[in-house]
Amino acid sequence: MDYIQLTKENIEKEHICCAISNNRDVQVSSKKNWLADRFDDGLVFIKSVQRGKCFIEYIPAENAWVPIAADNYMYINCLWVSGSLKGNGYASDLLNRCMEDSKTKGKSGLCILSSAKKKSFLADPKFLTYKGFGVCDEADNGIQLWSLPFEDGKKPRFKDCAKHPHIDEKGYVIYYTHQCPFTAKYVPIIEELAKAHNVPLKAIHIADKAAAQNAPSPVTSYALFKDGEYMTNEILSEKKFLKMIEE
């Protein structure tokens, strides 16, 4: 498999590998804009030349849009290989590229979000264990911070705001970024559904690094709260949100 790294120069013409092929789709444009704005912060996006869901996205932890303390670590936003490309060792290829790059840049290790059991939009804990990662912190909602240190030192951890996810607002509240392209489509849909069913809902777009690093949830790409309590990081479809409010 051959791979290519996205840059400011080629991002407009390259496919970004998520499950959307139309460059004019709002999901694609929002994601590409988000990526382009992060390149100067050290973000790296490597994908397969072959069209499909096969990529890794990582960034120095001090610039990551998550509420963690991970001195001199590299944070992996997303490692995704699926569909016909799964099962061919491409995830290992991509992770090895990230490791080599991170070591060249003098990083102390890698870190990534996961959980004890596989959750939507989070890394597979079985794959992480196989690759030598281990849990270094866990939030009250079961989301875990995993790390692969290259040397002895201080382990990454969640900030207090993420360690104990809770907000004071009543009703449904969604925190989201455009790091995940699907939010550009589904957050407005959920807002309209909530309005049509007279369900109190507030969507908070996290639009800068400082806000993301002080968010009330380990996952900032999408976090749904109800009456102050954390519900899920899964980006809900119309059907799933309707089922939730009916229950």
C-alpha cells in the first residue's frame, strides 16, 4: 500500500477518507477547513493512495483539541481502517509511520482515546493492547486515555474538567467540533428535530483550541449531555435521537 500526506497544497484535491466522497458536501468542506487550520500546529494526516477509509491523523498533544495533560506526547486524533481495506495490516503501517515520525520529532510517546469495550468513534482497545498501549487514565464516563511511552516519564492524564464530565445546564446539550466531518451534517439535523418535538436542546460549537482543552468531556468532537449528565460521544442519527427522546 502506498500512502500520501495531506498538506495545504494538496488538501483541496485529495479525498479525506471518511465515508463521504463529494467534495461539495458540507461535511467534507468543514473537515478540510478544520484540517487546513491545524497544519501550522503540527497536525499530520496520512492516508492510503487507494480510495477508501484508511488514514491516521495526529498532532502534538499541546495542540490537541482534547482536555489532556500529556507533556511532549503525540496525540492521535483518529486511526481508521475499515471496509475492504481492513485486515491487511494497514492500521499497523499507519501507526508505525506515526511512531517513527514522533520519535524523529523527539516525542516521549503516543496517546489516544479508547475505552474498556469498543465504543463508536474511539480506538479499538484490542488493537491498542496488541500494539503495546496501556490505560493511563480514565474518566467517570468510562472513556480512557491510553498511552505508548517511548521512555520513562510522566504519564498523560485527563484534566479535571474531563475526568468528571458534568455540566450545570438542563435539557440536552451537545458540544462538538468540526474535527469529525459528520457533525456538520447531523448536529443541525438534531437541532431541527429537537425544535420540532419541543425538546430543549443547545448545540455548542467548540471553535478554538483553548475551549476544546477545557471542555467538560474527554471527547470534544461530539459529546451529548442531558440535564447535566454525560450521555454519549456517538454522533446520533435522526432515528437514534428520536428513540432517545421517546424513551
